[in-house]
Amino acid sequence: MDLNSASTIVLRVLTQATSQDTAVLKPAEEQLKQWETQPGFYSVLLNIFTNHTLDINVRWLAVLYFKNGIDRYWRRVAPHALSEEEKSTLRAGLITNFNEPINQIATQIAVLIAKVARLDCPRQWPELIPTLLESVKVQDDLRQHRALLTFYHVTKTLASKRLAADRKLFYDLASGIYNFACSLWNHHTDTFLQQVSSGNEATVQSSLERTLLSLKVLRKLTVNGFVEPHKNIEVMGFLHGIFDRLKQFLDCSRSIGADNVCRDRLEKTIILFTKVLLDFLDQHPFSFTPLIQRSLEFSVSYVFTEVGEGVTFERFIVQCMNLIKMIVKNYAYKPSKNFEDSSPETLKAHKIKMAFFTYPTLTEICRRLVSHYFLLTEEELTMWDEDPEGFTVEETGGDSWKYSLRPCTEVLFIDIFHEYNQTLTPVLLEMMQTLQGPTNVEDMNALLIKDAVYNAMGLAAYELFDSVDFDQWFKNQLLPELQVIHNRYKPLRRRVIWLIGQWISVKFKSDLRPLLYEAICNLLQDQDLVVRIETATTLKLTVDDFEFRTDQFLPYLETMFTLLFQLLQQVTECDTKMHVLHVLSCVIERVNMQIRPYVGCLVQYLPLLWKQSEEHNMLRCAILTTLIHLVQGLGADSKNLYPFLLPVIQLSTDVSQPPHVYLLEDGLELWLVTLENSPCITPELLRIFQNMSPLLESELSSENLRTCFKIINGYIFLSSTEFLQTYAIGLCQSFCELLKEITTEGQVQVLKVVENALKVNPVLGPQMFQPILPCVFRGIVEGERYPVVMSTYLGVMGRVLLQNTSYFSSLLNEMAHKFNQEMDQLLGSMIEMWVDRMDNITQPERRKLSALALLSLLPSDNSVIQDKFCGIINISVEGLHDVMTEDPETRTYKDCMLMSHLEEPKATEDEEPPTEQDKREKMLALKDPVHTVSLQQFIYEKLKAQQELLGEQGFQSLMETVDTEIVTQLQEFLQGF
């Protein structure tokens, strides 16, 4: 089919694909998907989107399909890759004329040319860059702009390539075209500056757009195009010229007002200049050294003196502050403690910094930051009144300092204060001294100044550790400030409680905690919501602190919990609710069981909050965390929460439900603590285990998988018979699948579950996990090479052999058939390997179990077992060495693993009280042969029985197979029997 008729068909389908009617749209999309891999399809698309007479939406769609095709089929190695002939035609067609009239489509075409360039330039597409360089010189405005736009996208894409060979190509390109790029930028910049005064907005806007694009090209070339840029005169000339250009553009901003169409582009250009400096400093700190002095002078004069008045704007101030911060904090400019160890480049940069940051300069920067930039603005105070919750979650944390003024000023203050604290500490303390005593509530300016100074005192808490007696200040100045309840004093109440939160972990005497708790109780009842939310934050910091003491906190617990709960109900924003829940969780976690009397209200409210937060998965995560701490605090009483708790676990851990993506990790943790604290199994608790099989089959992280195994163990300890009868078959299938593809650690986790099932239920366990036991047996006989896996295999087999002999016999019989050996011969191989690999077992319990299991084969007249008698005795004596302790008074030995009901260890103050599962595990241990059978007694009885079976002479000749040293040790352990 020729190109024209193909174009007609594709055009018709593309037109259908822009339809709003799904009946038309869906088949069209399907058809286009099929054509994606057809030869010639992309040539047709190129024809369509370069035909300016066609509908814009159709052309837009054609460009998008073309762009996606490059991602999928342009590489030679891609399946259904485009042929070299077609690619060659397409490359030529893309750069024949840069005359796209629609801006959005022009940008997309520039991006797709850049995508092709990333793969083909310069080897398969050597003509691209020369064509672009020629096209940006043409007189036609539209063509020139489109070529410049493409030039920028190509440069940006090539600059982002990271392989050494690609970097080398880009260095060659940059050195080849840098001179041209500089003159192009200077030309457009001069043109713009001349036209600004002429007043024709359209031409001014057009030349400003070109200035911006050519500067974007230069930014990429300057930052990414040179290994040692400081050795290139043109590069350094351009960078030094930025400061004069910035001044010219800032002066322009006086004449171009906020309502001018060029204002936005002008601000973007000014910001782009600062980005060039910031990127260059980040990538080439030592090449930046000649620019340090000029950068600091420029930034400090515009941000901290009257030079900037009337010309600066917020984003520009943020960029200048970031430039100062990055110079102050740059590790490349910090000499070693030993000056001689530092490089000459570092010392040079350090010297320039020290010469600039004199005492007067630092003092002025510090005073201006605090008394000018830290002040709460009119907008902030209005937001406080109109949207208090929005005010409290204003941008903080993360990278917000790079973009927002308040976090940016605070981070700059912290960094400068840290770097020059000896100079600045007296300055800040002097500012604080002038603010002693309460402030007149009518003097709003004085209140805001005090708020700003207190902010600085909080931010610099760590640096001021040795210079401030915080305890005295807290008692004499800060506490009285919190008691001023006038509405206009609210900024200070909020700031003081925040300030205390900053100092809690730095320097705050434990004895003063009750005074603080009292203040927190009062402030949680403050008339202002922002103050209440800030107080909750400080409470969390206090409770979270290393020196927190529960006994000091308990008298205030009921009041605080009630007030926090009220706050949780009062706030409406999702973020704030999460924050308050987090505080509640911390309190519950810290006081544990003591919380029980006060949680009724919260327990009733959480189901309602869960229902309301259906669209807010992060809030639901916070609810799950709160529930985890609640269940731990309530212990066995958490059973009363099941009507709400179990459906929550069910939803959070159901991999067929979309929310599980967010809720799974916390949901599994909640499921686990629910089981650990459950007094008994309920049908509903058993039913939610249906979620486990799909979980084990899904791609879980190793952390989540570990939690799943703990949950399965929880069920085994809680109700092994009921649980195994209901779920063991499915669980066993999942385990068999897992064992094929899991890591060594995962295998051990699976086998530990099986071992626990055998320990809890020796009769039912082996039958239920019957498909897994043959591979355990095979692993032992064949000598599994990983010690941890071998150790677990022996633990599992030890349980079967010791506690279910009849099942062991049938397993041995089955394996003999598989190995095509006699049963006795196979048993001999197994005992031999067991004795040989005993050292793989490190846990004393398993070592004793091995000794008990192998001894249980005695008394025997079986020649194979008698043949291995020496090994069995060796292991038994090793076991005795592991478990026997000598009583120094009676000089007799006793088995230290024996447990009795009488030994109830007292939980100390700091220890968590035992969970229901801890109690279950204790009860289980009291029935476990490892803890109930004395190894010493067991050996004695088995040897006596063997002696009776063989007679004195037969037994004697058997004992002669054992090393005399081992026999001597055995006799010593068995004294008194």
C-alpha cells in the first residue's frame, strides 16, 4: 500500500481515537496498538503530525504515538525494532523544517527528536547538531524559536547520559559548540535588554523566550560539558558575567510590573541564572572557588541589605540563601582538623570564606535573619486565623528549604550558626537578654520579635548547650509566658511550647517534667487550635525522650489522654488527624498496660474514623499503628475489639483489595500482635487465615514474609489442632512452592514453622506436614551443605524421631523405597551424617534434642544401631557438656534445661509483661521433653536397658567401641546413679 492511502486509513483511525465516545474510541485504540509494530506506521505518523492543516487533536495524538514508539521500538535490540532504512527516513524528516505553529506540539516534537538523539547521536545522526546550529541562526522568528527549543531538549538529553563513553562524546560536543552557544545567548540577551525600553510587549516576550532557551542550553553545557571547567576561559567568562547580567535583569524587573505578560518569564530567567551557579557549585566545587567571593557579595547584598529592596522576589531570595548555605556548608571548603592535611584548593576556598564572613557581616546576617525573615508575616497570621490546620502542616522537612522561604531561612540560620557559633552565640544571647519578662499584649510588633528570637533559640538548641541554663530559663521566664492567656499572646504560647520541645532532648532536668506535664495539660485546653496542635507535638517529643519516666507521667495520663482524644475529634484535616493519632500511639506505647482504664472513648471512635478515612490510606496506616499499640496495651482484653479489629486485619492483608498496597505492612503487624495477645481462638480469628495462602504466593518483601511466618507460628501456639485440621493442607502446598524458590534464610523460616507444629502437636503435626518431611530426610542423608539449614533439618527430624516413633518408622520405610536401599542401611547413613554434622547445631535446645532423639533408638539389638553406638554416645556426652551445670556445694551435676511450674521469673520494672503467647510458649515448654526429661537420667536408663538386653559381656564389648576419654567423662556425669 502506498503512503498516501495508508495515511488516509491511519488518519481516520486517529480521528476516531480522539472521540469522546468509548464505543468509537476503544476499537480505534486497539487498531493503533496492532499497527505499532507494522513497518511504515511511523512514517505515516510523521506525515500526519507535520501536516499543519489537520485537526490539532489528531496531530497531538500522532506525536504521542510516535514518541511512545521511539521508547519501544527504536533500539536495534528491541523486539519488532524499526528497520534502519525507515529510521534513516524518519531522522531526515524530523529536522527538515522547524516550523510547527502550535507550542505544545512543538515541545513534544523537540522531546521526541531528543529521544532519538539519545540513542543515535552522533554516530547514526551526525547531521543533527550542525543542522540545529544553522537553524538557530535563521531570521524567521518561528523557525528560530523551534530550532532553539529542539537544541535545548537535545542538549539536556545528551547531558543526562552517564556512561563514560557518552560523557566523553558530550565533552567533545560542548567544547565544539560552547563559543557559539555563548554568543547566541549574548545576542538574544542584548536584543531583549534593548527592546525592554521600546515597549512592544510581543517582541519583548519573544526575545525573552529566546534568551531563556539559550541560557538553558548554556546551563547544561557549562555544568555537564567539562571535566575541569576552571581551565576554560570561555566558561569562567560566562560564569563571571552572570552577576552583571543578573543585576541588569533585576533592574528590568522594576519596569516590568507584576501584571505584565513578561513578568513570569523574567522571573524564570533570573532564577535560571541562580540555578547555573548552584548547579556549578554542586558539580565542580573547586572550579567554583574563583566565584565564591563574588557569589557571597552578590547574595548577601541583595538579601541582607537595602540593595534588594524593590527588586527581589521570594523565589530569588530563596535561591540566594541556598547559594550562601551551600558555600558555608560545602565539605570541599572545610579544612581538616590538621591544617597541613588539607589540600591547597580547600585552604584557598576556606581563606576566601573566612575573609568574607567577618564579625560585622555575620552579626548583620544573624540579626536580619532573626528580626526580619523569622517574623510571622501578615499572610501567615491570616492563615493562622482562617485555616489553623493548614498553618500547622505548612511545608517543613524534606527538601522544602530548597523552594520555600521560611524553611530556607531557618536552615540557613542553623548552618551559619553551626559554622560560626563562637561568634554568633553572644549575639543571639544578647537579643534574648533584651526580651526578659512578659511582653505587652497590645504591642504586636514586640510579640512577633520575641517569637522570632525564641524560634532562633530553639533552632540553635544544640549549639547553645553550654551557654544557656535552660532549667532556670524554663522556670523563671518560659512557664510564666505560657500562663498569659490573652488571645493576642497566642503566637508566644505556641512558640514557647515548641521551644521546650526543641530543648527536651538537649538539656532539661528530669525533676522539672511534672511542671511541664501540668503546662501541657493546660495548653491542650487552650482556646487556640494551633497552640493545641503544637502542644501535642511537644508532648510526643517529651514522651519519646530517653529520660522519660512513666511514674512521673501517670498522674497526668487520664487528663492528657482525654484532651488528646478531644483534639483528635476536633481536627478535620487528614494530615492533622494522623499527627494526633501518632501522638496518642506514642503515649499508649510508653505507658502500656496502664492505659487500660482510659481507652474506652478511643476504642469507640476508631471504627467511625476508619469508615470516614476510606479514601485516605495514609490515615488508615496511622489508625493501624494506633491499634497495634492499643492491642499491646490491652493484652488479653483486646478480645473485646475483635468485631472491629478482625475486619480491619482482613481488609489490610487481602492482596485482592487495592488498599493492601498501603496497609499490608501495618496490617500484618496488627494481625501478629492480635494473635500474641489473644486469650483463645475464635471462629472469626481462625477465618481470616484464609488471607495467608494468597499472601505467601504474592511477591512479599522478606520483612513481610518473616511476619507471615510469625503469624503462622502464632496460630500453631494458639490452637494447633483446630488450625492444622482447617488449614494445614493448603499451608503445606504453599510451603512446598516456597521451598523451591526461596533463600536459605527463608527455608529455615519455613522449617521452623514445621518444627513448631511438631513440637506443639507431635501426633497431628507429622501427618499434616507429611509432604515436606521426605525432603528433610533426604537433606540429612545427602549432607545439606548450609549449616543453618542442616541444623533445622536435624531439629525437625529429632522431633519426629523422639515424639512420634511410629511415624518415623513409616517415613524410613518410604524413604528406603525411594533410595532403593534397606531400611537399616538407610538408618545407618542417617545416624552417621547426624553424628558427623552435630557441630552445625548451635542452639543448646536442639543439641539436647539430638542427643535425646538418637538415644531413643536404644535399647536395640539391631546390628546397624549397635554399629553406630559409639557415635550416639559421643553426641550424648557432648549434650551433657552443653546442659549440665555443677552445683558447687554438693559437687553434683544437674540438667540446667529442666523447667518446673515453680520457676516464675519476676518481671522487672523495665520489662514488658508477658503476652498471652509468651504464657502459651511457657506452658508448652513445660510439656517439651527437652525441658522435662533429664538427659543424665535418660542416658542412664537407656544404657541400663541396653545392658539388660545384651547381658554384661555383650554390653561391655559394645562400650569398648567408645573412646576411653569419652567413657571417663560419661562416668563422671553419671555419678550417683
